[in-house]
Amino acid sequence: MRCIHRFFLFVICFATTLPLAAQEISMQSSSSAHSETTAAILQPGWMKDTAAKLQRELVVKYGDQQRMRAERGLRQVAEFWRAEDGDAAAFEAFVAANFAGDQATLDTMFDRFQRLLEQIDGHMHEISREFNQQSDLDLGPVLPFDELFAGYDPSAHVIDDFFQNKLAFTVLLNFPLATLDECLKDGGAWSRRQWAEVRLAQRFGKRIPSNVNLAIAQAGAEAAQYVSEYNIWMYHLLDPQGQRLFPPKMRLLSHWNLRDEIKANYADTENGRAKQRMIQQVMDRIVTQTIPEIVVNNPGVDWNPYTNEVKAASEKDIDGPAKENSAGTTITNTREPDTRYAVLLKDFNVSRRVDAYSPTAPTLIDRRFNEDREIPEVRLKAMLEQILTSPLVPQTAKLIESRLGRPLEPFDVWYNGFRPGSQYTEAKLDEMVAKKYPTAEAYQKDIPNLLMKLGFSPERARYVANNIIVDPARGSGHAMGSQMRAEKAHLRTRVEKTGMNYKGYNIAVHEMGHNVEQTFSLNDVDYTLLQGVPNTAFTEALAFVFQGHDLELLGLPAPDAKSEAEKTLNDFWGTYEIAGVALVDTAVWHWMYDHPQATPRQLNEATVQISKDIWNRYYAPVFHKNDVVLLGIYSHMIDAFLYLPDYPIGHMIAFQIEEQMKKTGAIGPEFERMARMGRVTPDRWMEHATGRPVGPEALLEATQRALAAAGVR
Ligand SMILES: [Zn+2]
């Protein structure tokens, strides 16, 4: 489901001092790639002497107790000050006027920035929500200009403006830019105000020129376009006997639809396995780029993915002209010319342009792990390895083999046979939901009730419900929180003419979980500078808690122990699969930083090798087959700039939160207690929520219990 967290500002911990192990990795991998670019930013020549003189003057004026603050503030301002911001005299005048040398002035400054930044965030978000209304909501046709409104980002230049008018420098002069290391090491002893000050400063911890940001947006859009048009026309796949295994008109988008078709075919006892093997072969050809260019998104040719033979389609399954052969008329099986990797290299090259403006996190890898996730790469890697090498993996594999009645094949990384049983058919559930919620208003009216069933007191349930507005969604549904307390959260849900169906209801309950989190973490957090959660995995986990109780909210029995166990095993197997994918994604980015001059062909070869290596290490032992490249198939690897590690983290976090909810029983108060923590580091948040930092233990423990319940030891 689509969950919108627009304006989720990347306000994050920086990493001037990475933990030692991470430092080694980052130095070894990226020194060659960006050493010359970092030097490209020149501080004005007078800066060093002027800053030293100003520091002495500030100490004389405000006393020795301000020495540390003055030193830090001047260093932070100097880091971002450019010649166009003014000469030495302008710098001196700025510092003299804006250094808050006593606590009362500092408090006033902190309060005022907090209040006014909430205003600008909130109103920008409000404009953006209004501009997107026509495309987001079920309000009739979207005209071309509506799309222009929706694509406009009113906040795009705020950071630039704040550097230009020097409000950003005022913050940098007075509040600390903490490193991730400091957040992790010292954060436990910080007061809430100190955390809020750190988050305030981090908003201005980067000054990326707008042309660089624009280039990133363009590369991202191009990559998304490449991915979104990468369809395989399944009716035109021929098996070695020349048979068509798939139905006419079936068009599958790589990799999501291809993967889901593998999952769906477990139910086909006749041809399922042949189809799954064929999809695996197609995926192999995409990753290695031995796929004939002409078969991509083209129902006009038939293709045998085993022999790689291509010919004009002997049967037509769609109306309208087929895609022209780019060469004109001849049909050949000339391979796709490494376009997949050319697109990825473009992502890399444009990301490198930020490196020079990001001295504390000088590679995209650093920015993703140390800033966006705030979990050091070495730690995440250790967590993933804990899952990948767990003895529970071969045990689960054995259980899958016994259910399938055969040894595992590589495509079984997407095995989907762990299923919670349901005593109700979807049609029956549709009927119940439509009766209960004929309109969006009916759902809106029921929210206080639903929240009370989840253990919220009547008073808290009413309070939260009053902060949620239900809108009819154009698509499947999403949650849109607000960014200021004067605004409400929006729950967008799909309601058919015949009333809400079960799928829509299930999504609405999920989105309601987001809205409740958004309400507590904005309206009830002590500092609005700390509003939100550490990253999207946390709000997703909280939303899943709600979603997991959707049947009870309908007045039906909760899932039984067997269903719970199946769900756990499904999550565990999915985490095992995506953990390897995350390692491939990360290793490929390291390889690019190590080989900044690589050609698409070389990146192709490297990605294939990395995929095989990780497979051979963590998967071959249970799949008994070497050199499989399937871990390299994810499309997000091509268009999402090292996003894939978020998935396994999400699974681990969800389990930790779920286990904690089970322990305490009442969801409501526990949910509120967790959500009010706001946006501190993931570990800090999780320790507050569950007593333990982020980690795979909860998932592994639950899996162990589930395997025992399934009779595996
Ligand atoms: Zn969600």
C-alpha cells in the first residue's frame, strides 16, 4: 500500500566520526572516488584567521563558559560559508549580531525557531496537500494542469533561501551538528531539549546547490521511467517444446509482477513449476542482460528464454500495433546493451555530485546508513548476517521442502506457502464490510469505536479521532499526516459505489495506524522539532500493528496460534530473502565507488559476480545450487539509490514492536507511549519502546517458536 510521508524531512545524525569499522570501509572504498571533489569547495582564504579572532572576542565578551559553543558554532558556520555570502567584515558582523551568548537569549532563539519552522513546514505541507488534491482524491477527471499543480513543490527552495538570508547560519552558529557517533554514544544522556537542538541544527547540515538537486531528481525520474516500462509479455514466452504456458494479454512488470507470478504459481499443480522455472530464466536474462532487447515490452515477438531464440509473434493477443523493432524491420536477438547498468551508473554519477557538499557523509552509502537510517552499515550488516546464518534458515527450508514434496529450487526464495488460515472467504468479508461501511463517512464516524476496541480510553479515542479526516482516495489509499498542530491528519481510503470492500477496509485500518502515530508524534510530542518517528520503518511497523487486528475490529475472532505461526514463518522467509538482496544492493554501491570510471558492461559483470557470491555464501547451502543471480533482479536497485536495506530493517522493527504489544496486552496506551518518543535515533527509540536496541532477536525468537509449533526442531 502507498503510504505518503511527504515532507518527511531528512533530519538526521551526521558522521564526521564514524565508528572505526565503518570508517575503514568508507575510506577503503571511496577515497579515490571523491578526494578531488571534496577539495573543490573552497573556503574563503580569510576564514581561518577571522574565525580564530572571533572566537577570542566571543570568549572575552561572554566568558570562558562559552568557549566550546563559540568554537563549535564558528566551525559549523565556516564549513558552509561561501564567498558569495559575504566578505570577512560581513562574516564578523553576522557572528557578532547572532551569537547567543547567554542562556536566556539561546532559549528565546530556540523557542522562536521551533515555532516558526513548524509554521513553514506545516503551511508548505498544507499547500502541497491542496495542490495534490485532484490527483489524490476521487474527485473526477484529472486535467493536465492538475498534474502540474501536483508536481510543484513549494518548499523546494526553502533551504537555499535560509542560507541566503542567513537564518541557516544563525542555527549553525548556535546549535550543535551532532555526528551519528555522538548521537549513538552520548544520546542516551541527552535531555529532550538537547535532542531537539540536534535535530534543529541538522536541518541545515547540508548545502547542496539546486542544480545538483535537480540533476538527482532528473536521474531518479529517468530511472523510474526505465523501470516502469520494463514489461514482459508472458503469452509470447515459448518453452523448449514451443508451448505457451501463460495466458494471452498477461503483461508483467519486472521484477514485482514476475516475482508475484512465481508466488501465484504454487497454486497451479499442473504447470506451476514449469512456469516458475521459466520466470526464473527470464529474471536471469534480465540481470545478466543477455535478454534480447527486442522482447522488452513487446508483444510482437515470441521468445524462448532458454535458447534465447526470437521470432515474429505467430499469435496476436493484444489489439493495436506491436512495438516497432528499433532496427526497422529485422527481428534479432541482439542483447539489451547493458541499459540496466547504464541507468544505475547514472544514479551513481549524479549521487557523487553531492559528495563534495556533504563533508560529514561524503558518499551516498554514508548518507543512506548514517543519515537516513541512522544505523551504521557495519551494524546493519551484522544483523543481516545473523539472520542469513541462523540455524533457523535450514530448518525453515526443510519445512518448505516437506510441504512442497521436493528439494528447493532457486525461485523458492519467494515461496509463499506459509499462510494464515481464514475461516471467512473474501466474498463474505466484502459483504460484512460493505454493510458496515457503505461510505467514507461511515468509517469516519466509527473511528472512536475502533480505537476503543484497540484499547484506547474513550477520551483518547475521541481526541485522536477528532484529528483525523477521512477522504475518498482515487487509488488504493494512503495516510497523510500534517506538519503543524493546527492541521489534521488525512486518511485516504477507497470506497466503491457498493460500499467499502474488505481490501479497502484492511488498507484503511493500516492507514489509520499511520494517522494515529502521526497525531501522537506531532501533537503530543514535547518538542515539535522532534515530531515524527526515526524513519519510515517505524511508522510502517506501527501501522501493521493496527492492520493485524482488522478482523477483531470487525467483531470476528483473532487469528489463532497456527495462523500466527504461519505469518511469522512467512515473515522470516521473506526477511531471509530480502536480507541477501540488501547485501547485493550495498555491495554494488561500494563497487561503484571503488570503480568510478566503470562502464555499464563492467558494472554488469560486477553485479552478476556479487549476486553469485552472496547467493553462494548464504543461499546455496540450503538450495544446493551455486551461481544463481536472482538476488540482483530487484528493480529498486536501479531506481531507488540504495533503498533496499530498508526492507529487512522494517521486518525486524515490526517484530520488535509487535512482540512488545503482545507482552503488554493493551495496544492503545502502549502505542501512544511509543509514538510520543518522536524522532530520535532508531536504537534510542527502540530502547524506549521495548528495552532493547534495533535487532533481529525478536524475529528469530518468534520464528523459533513458530517452527516448534510446526513440529520442526
Ligand atoms: Zn504504510
